[in-house]
Amino acid sequence: MRIPIESLKIKALAVLEDAGARVGRQPVEPDPGLRLALAFLYAVSDRDRALFDEFWRAVIDQPVGPSPEALRAQQATVPPLNGIYRAVGIVQTPEIITAIARHRRRQAERRV
């Protein structure tokens, strides 16, 4: 059985959402899952790589803890992530947001 491409996009976007949510709270490691999600989304996108590089820089090696720098780092993830949604043709509807949140919850439960 083949997995629909839209479902794979949702799963990859959930990985990016998770990384973006961790910025400022805990270090985001350049793990294989994050790398694969970015590479896959770039491969199915209609944009140049700069948007994906911007997200990578926004999540990797950022300050952690309650500080203005950490807050700015977290906020810096939003524009490139929104651009990635557009680049892969996913509109952030309530249904999509719910599907991504559900996937993130399942992934968090598996980590515990």
C-alpha cells in the first residue's frame, strides 16, 4: 500500500513544527529525522532552497532559557515555516493544524 504524498508532507511538517516548538526551550539537535523532513519537503516544493536553509538556521544552535534572545530565536522560526507550508502546497487550515498536532502527540507518546 502506498502512502499518499499529502500524508507524507503532513508528517514531515510535523517534524518541523516540533523542532520549531523546541527552540528556546531545549537544544534542537540536527538529527536525521529533521534533516530528512527538510530534504523531503524541499524535494516536493516549488521554491528555492533559501527558505529551507533559513528554517535550519532558525532552529539549530539557538539560545535556550528564559531570555529575550531565546524568544527572538523561537519567533524567527515562524516566517520560514509558513513559507515552507506554502512551498509544498499545504494551506494551514484548522484540519491540517489538527492533523499535525495529532501526529506530534503520537510521536511524543512514543518517545516516553
